[in-house]
Amino acid sequence: MNAALSPSQSGWHAAAVHAGAPGPETVSGTVAISLAELVSHRPYLLRFALRKLRDHALAEDAVHDVLEAVLSGRAVFGGRAQLRSWLTAVLKNKIVDVLRRSSHHEALDDESADGAGHVVACGQPRPDEIAEQRQELARVLAGIDRLPPTLRDALRMRVVEDRSTESVCAELGISEENLFVRVHRARKQLLS
């Protein structure tokens, strides 16, 4: 394959790929890509696809689809970006296609015998969980209020208000070691 490909050979796009071409040539708004240059990006594309898909076979298929699309002329490099960036963009679209197909198949496969399907978990806490968290927070804050003033002030300033050790020590007039002891004792009393 040392000769330049013509439009009549295998139906390939005339300007898409030239095997062994010395460099890019602009023809009708497209840039010629040497086959060696195209293949040199394959390892990068495969690593990228593996990171996204976490499946070697699917990653291989996606990269193969990208290279096939470029070689067949379905994807044409216009030269407005770096070749690797353009190939990565084409690969991202192929990965999206793969994920759409696999999620459609998983949705069909996951349906139970009674046709109920599966429940999608929500990342947000449920209302009952929010209520429990608020009750726990109120309980902890009430416990902090019941602590002796020396422990309460140290814990509130350092942990609740998230102030620096230096500023808390300066305001309370104590050493860092004493602050750590007070915070430790306050936490211990809260847990008991």
C-alpha cells in the first residue's frame, strides 16, 4: 500500500487517508492522513477508551470503529485541530454510542419476570434520612451546650467553627497541647 489511494479504490474518500504520503495535503477541505500516522495514535486511543469503558473488548471495538470510520471516509479530518484531538473526539462519540447501546440492553435484561424492572438509586438523601440527620445534629449541638464552658468553647471554636489552632489558642489563652486535650475530653464526653 505505498501508492496514494484514489476514490475508485474500495470506495475510500480520496482525501481521507494516503498510505505513505509524505505529509498532509489539503484537498476539497479535508487533510490527507498517512496510514502510519493514523496507526501511531491507536495505543493512545485504546488507553483512553479503556479508561472510559473499563472493558478491553469494548475499548478495542470502539477504537476499531474510529479507525474504520476514518479509513472508509465516514469521518473526515478537516485539519482545524490536532489529529490526536480530532481522533479523540470521534472516539468519544463512539464511546457514547457504545454506552447507549449497552444501557439499552441492560435495561431490557434487568427486567424481572413480573415486568417491574429495576429501581434506580438516587444520589440525594431521602426525606426520612434528612429528618434523621437533623435530629442527630440537634442532639449533638444540645450535647455541646451541656459541656463545661472550657471544653465547650474549645470544641465549638476548633471543630464546629473550624477555626485554626493558633487563633483558638490565642483567644482562649492556652497552649496547643491544652487545646488538643480539651477537644479530646469534649469529644469523649459527647460520646458517653
